[in-house]
Amino acid sequence: MIPVGFAYERPESLDAAIALLAEHGEDATVLAGGHSLLPVMKLRLAAPELVIDIGRLAELNYIRVDGDEVAVGAATRYRDLVISDVLAKECALLPAVARTVGDPQVRHRGTLGGALAHGDPAGDLPAAVLALEGTIVLRGPRGTRSVPITEFYTGVFSSVKEPDELIVEIRLPRTGSTGWAYEKFTRRSNDWAIVAVAVATMPDGATHVAMVNMGSTTVRATATEQALASGASIEDAALKAAEGTDPPTDTHGTPEYRSHLAAVLTRRALTTAAP
Ligand SMILES: Cc1cc2nc3c(=O)[nH]c(=O)nc-3n(C[C@H](O)[C@H](O)[C@H](O)COP(=O)(O)OP(=O)(O)OC[C@H]3O[C@@H](n4cnc5c(N)ncnc54)[C@H](O)[C@@H]3O)c2cc1C
């Protein structure tokens, strides 16, 4: 399929991009890496009148330490996350997860902001940012606001982001180079996850567990986290991974199969992340 015809703008600045979004509202959409938007447009599930390309805005492409956090520009590509010395030292879960996405072509085009805005419950990066309890910085005509990722998603492919807002930055705690793990279960290398589990050890010592494809959004394994905080063993805590979740059914598996995978992957990830 080819998309419905559309106009294309590549603004020179973030301010110009926001002005275009404000002017065109829901008739416009933003293009970053294009690896989710273009398939959706080709399937004619989206037919924007105007596509605003922010993929080459240098203002949205950076990785830097800022106080207790690492700040990542929304248009930073997976490949740049993977090779970042700053992230390897300060927040090593994120590049490890980015390294598992698709193939090199996808990783050279896809962006962190695009993955978070798209909000696919099968996506890898939302789980990493949820495990890290990152903050999403949004900017639009009414100004800038910060939303914890725990409050960002409202359902499958949907979030509190308004149509005229851009994700401009993702802020992550400085969790360091150790105490993390990512277990992604796929049928073949380069595939999307059937289930995946991200574990992060937070600066206060708490263990966070986030899961891919265990609900309509990326979700935390809350029962596992509570069990660990109460002193349960990794084996016992991992068995609770699927509690309170609502995993989907598709050609790759039933909810029961996914629940089993969640427990196994959580045990492996917690074991790897343990000091
Ligand atoms: C062959 C293939 C394999 C893949 N495999 C995987 C995989 O294994 N794991 C995985 O997680 N993903 C996978 N993906 C998806 C990939 O991660 C996408 O790149 C990502 O989901 C979207 O990022 P993007 O920068 O390409 O966004 P785009 O496609 O450009 O945009 C996606 C959506 O987000 C919006 N958007 C983009 N940037 C912003 C912003 N800054 N602010 C507000 N809205 C914005 C767009 O308007 C659009 O609605 C795969 C994709 C392909 C084509």
C-alpha cells in the first residue's frame, strides 16, 4: 500500500516545529525515525494532511548528565543510545535494551521519543524507561510539562500527550553501569518480544521490574517488586510476575504462556541483576 497524499515540512528549529503543530493541530503528525509512522500510514490507519519531520533537529539529539539524572533528547536514535559512553556509565539498562530492537537499519532510524510516543505495549524502550521510572518532558504551545512515565500511558497506543505536544526530552536516574538486566524472548533474532522483562536497581536500592507484552501498556511486575521488598527470594518473587496483569492473546501465545514466560524471564533477569 502507499499512503494517502500528504504535505511535508522539515522545520529548522524546535520552535518552528511546535508552531506548525499548533497551527495544524490534529491534521498534522510528527515524523521522527518513521519506523512506526510510515507503516501505519501505508496501511492507511493514519492519514495526516501534514507530516512534520523532526528527525534531524539537533536540538533534540543529545545525551548528557544533568544533576542526578541523564537527559536524552527525544530524537536520539537507538544507535546513538547503544554507543553512548555516558549511558554505559550512568544508565546502562537503556543502551542494552536499545541494542535488542529490530536490526541495524531499524536502530539507525528509530528514536527514543518516537518509541515512547508510539506506545506499543510490545515495544522494548517503554519497558526500559518504566523500569527506570523516567520522566517524559513534553512541549507545546502552552509551554513545557514533565510527566512521570508511570502516569504517561492511558491505554494501548495512547498517552496523556496532547496532539499539539512534542516529546522533547527523556530524563532518567543515574543508576550506573550495573544492577540491571533485560531478558527478551523472541522466536527468531531481530523479532519483536513475545514477552520481555527489564530489571533496574534504583539509586535508593529498590528493584524495579517492567514487562513487555503483558497488558495494554508496558506494565510493572508490582507483586514481584513487593515480594522482593519484603525479603522474598528471587525464585519466589519471580513466580508472582504475572499477578494483576492482563496479557494478550495472539498468534505467538496465550495469556497462560505469556504468564509462564514472565515468571521465567523475571527470575533470569533478577538473577543477572543481583549484586
Ligand atoms: C522491521 C522493524 C522491526 C522493529 N522491531 C522492533 C523491536 O524489536 N522492538 C521495538 O521496540 N520496536 C521495533 N520496531 C519499531 C521501532 O522501534 C520504531 O522505530 C519505534 O517504535 C518508533 O520510533 P520512530 O522514531 O521510528 O518513530 P516514528 O515512526 O517516526 O513515529 C512514531 C509515532 O510517534 C510520534 N512521534 C515521534 N516522535 C515524536 C516526538 N518526539 N514527540 C511526539 N510524537 C512523536 C509520531 O507522530 C508517530 O505517531 C521495529 C520497526 C520495524 C520497521
